[in-house]
Amino acid sequence: MRDVGHFIGGKHVAGTSGRSADIFQPMTGEVIGRVALASRDELRKAVENAKAAQPAWAATNPQRRARVMMRFLELIAKETDSLAELLAREHGKTIPDAKGDIQRGVEVVEFCTGIPHLMKGDFSEGAGPGIDMYSIRQPLGVVAGITPFNFPAMIPLWKLAPAISCGNAYILKPSERDPGVPMRLAELMMEAGLPAGILNVVNGDKEAVDGILDDPDIMAVGFVGSTAIAEYVYTRATAHGKRAQCFGGAKNHMIIMPDADLDQAADALIGAGFGSAGERCMAISVAVPVGKATADALMDRLIPRVESLKVGPSTDPSADFGPMVTKAHLEKVRSYVDLGVNEGAKLVVDGRNFKMQGYENGFYMGGCLFDDVKPDMRIYKEEIFGPVLSVVRAKDYEDALRLPSEHEYGNGVAIYTRDGDAARDFASRVNVGMVGINIPIPVPLAYYTFGGWKRSGFGDLNQHGPDAIRFYTKTKTVTSRWPSGTKEGAEFSIPTMK
Ligand code: NAD
């Protein structure tokens, strides 16, 4: 049993609120630790610490700040195996998938090693007679991030690396379900040379989050999690005058055109629908084949693939996916499948009763596949966040384009086709933030930005890429005139006050 406290002022501190939560190992169902849940007072202490440390860090030149990130990268590289194992044991995803979680975060740290260049301002010489105008980017001060359970390495790194590289001090409130990796990342940051107080991890639940949202010294809040909480965090943070970028849930569609390579499309659907047990905000949860012939041919390929998915413990390298994160989440996903059956969708593969031999208390579920799902069903409208793929049959392209465009979520979408014109039209017209063309999970790389539309994202700047630098800095614009008259030459007589 591990006891996880907080990481404040460069060291571990035990929780003092008297409240804590269990940390489970989903593959066995055992409790493997307890995590402290911070009170508002504990959060406030972290903020005071961060506030005191931040000015010196902001005054450290950006190249030195970048070097800390370079050393941080080296330390993560040395520890990827043990970090991935820790991640898999607390989250439930497989170890190869956990390595991907770390890698996609690392790529944003790599981007941040360019911070001296990324923070450069603009300069206009001779904007008026004798006047130059320039802009500079300055850090905000203390900023905070609240992150979900499903990417415990990637999402904290997406947030803390740009925030800290820009010269801010950072308070991370990770998911209470898998706090182990965020805590280890904070230790590695210290080893990399980050001054104490610049990265603080405050574990907790709603109380710590509310403390962040109301704190007068926290200038910006980044959130990733479910839509209801994203909207709540956005509303309360902005009501207190903070910058906020809050990313929520998703229902990502994949359109399969009649000319698509169906073997490729089926492959993509299996990986993107069931990888990480569907607990990804960019998972494909709705397949939209266009026309009956496409739908029938796709179902012929999908059914045997879903039936033969290999569910296994997180430490089994041959498993396609592992257990769900908690028993409560497993039950919620199962009840969505029950609901789909009651709503009249056709459950063609039923994984509800899957049991993992030798791991009977683990939170496992097999893959489920629904056919004939209709847009007015709750299993179509709501995010399930599990290994459940719904097939909605579209009669033609316009019908298919309308589905993701009119859905309340707008995170990711994909189209499979061999027709460049259809792909271009789709990318241009679809009302969704991230689009894949023959790519099932179009997560943009670190130097582009990540963000969904509609109820998948609140706020106007995306995560990572150039938007992150804008989000974590404020722009100051200087207009300067230096009057002439100092060019008269050297004065050789001793100056006197004539
Ligand atoms: P969640 O909303 O339950 O929790 C997210 C964070 O909010 C956690 O740190 C949690 O402690 C905190 N929180 C929970 N309830 C709260 C409350 N009532 N008040 C204040 N704070 C609260 O989400 P989750 O289950 O950890 O993560 C899964 C969700 O995240 C899914 O909906 C998924 O789509 C979404 N997600 C979105 C993206 C994206 O970029 N759009 C990325 C990953 C995950």
C-alpha cells in the first residue's frame, strides 16, 4: 500500500485534510494505495509557495529554462519502462499503450525546448517619426491545470511543460484515480533542475478544484475531463477573471465511403474503437458506413474482429486492451449497453459478461458492437467511454456529413475514402475540431494545436502548439520614441552646472 500525499515546494508533503481516496489496480481490482485529498488550506499553501518562487524563474533566461526541459526529457527517457508500468497498473491500459501515453506527452516537452524562439515578440522599426513599436510575451504568474484519469502522463505534460517553459509557476491537480505518474514527473522535474515551488502537485477532488477556481493568485486554469465539469470549471474560473481553456467529452464518428478500402477501415475501427478499452477522448465510438452495401460489407468484417478481441491484464503485452478504470465506470458502461438493447439497437457482439480468468475481481469487459443505432437514441447522443462501437447506417454522403456536424460534441472525426474530392469537401464542411482523412485518431502533433469544438471545448485557445504559448503568456506592446539630440559628440571639458 502506497500513501500518496502532495508535492509542494519541491518536496513530498503528507496530506493534512484527513480525507483520502483509494487507488485501485484495475487489472486485479485490488486497492494498491491511498491518495490524500487536499483541503482549500493545503491548496492555498501550494499557491503561496508557487507565487514566491515564480519571479526568479520568470527572470531566468528562456534558454536556461529550455535546458531544464532538455534534462527532463533525458530523465523520462531513462525511466519510460517503469513509468509505463506504474501508469498501466493504476489506469488499466496495456504497457505498450501506456508508453504511447508518455510519448505523446514527451513530444510537447520537446516542442517546449524551443521556448526562446516561441516566446519572441514582434518589432516594427520606424512605426512613426523616431518611433519603434514592439511586443513582448510575459508569463502570467501562477497557473493551474486539472487533468483526467485517462492520460495521466500525456495531458499533465501537455499543460505543465508549456506553462513552466513560459516562466510561470504551476499547480497540477491530477485525477485522483491515477496520481502516481504525475507525482513521479514532479520529482523528475526537480532532478532536471527546476527550482522548488515552480511545479506543485496538489492531489484532490472537487474541494481542491474549487480552491483553484476561486484563488485570487491563480491567473489561468486549463482543464480536461467530462463536459459537465469542463463547463462548470470554465464558468467559475472566468467569473473570477481567470483565463480558462476547458476540454470535455466526445463522440467521434468515422465515415466509411463506398469507395473506401474496407479492410483498412475495419482495422482502423477496431484499433480506434477498442484501444485503451475505449477510454480515449479521441476514440471512435460511432461508425457511419455510407449505403447498405458498404454497411453490410463492413459488418461482415467487424463482427469476427470484435468477437476475437483479446482482453487481458495490463501487464500482458499481447492484450488488445485491458480493464476499465474503476468498477463504477465498468458498471456505467455495461448499463449503457443494456440501455442500447432497450432502445432497440441491434447488439451483434455482446461483451458484457466477459470474465478474465485468474483476475476475477478486475474491471474487465469484452468488446460490444451495435448495429442499426439511430440518432435519437441515448447510446448515440451520450459519451459511453468504453469498448462499445455503434454503427449508424447513413443513406448517402450528405446524411453521413450531417451526423457528426449536428452532434453536440465536436472533438474528432474521420473519413475513409479513396476520393480526394470527397475528403476535401468533408474536411472543409464538417463541424468538428480535428479531422482525420484515412487516419482514425487525428491527434495533432505537438507543433499544431489540439482542441475540440461545440461541447467538447470551452474557451478560445487550444492545447499545445502555438496556442499554448499564447494561453500561458500575456502580450505587452511597447511604443517607444527616443528624441534626437544626443549626437553632438564627445565633451572634453569637465562638465559643470552652468
Ligand atoms: P472527470 O470530469 O470525472 O474528471 C476530470 C477532473 O475533474 C479530475 O481531476 C477530477 O478530480 C475533477 N472533478 C471531477 N468531478 C469534479 C467536480 N464535481 N467538481 C470539480 N472537479 C471535479 O473526467 P475523467 O473521468 O477523469 O476523464 C474522462 C473524461 O475526460 C471523458 O469525458 C473524456 O472524453 C474526457 N477527456 C477529454 C479530452 C479532450 O481533450 N477533450 C481528453 C481526455 C479526456
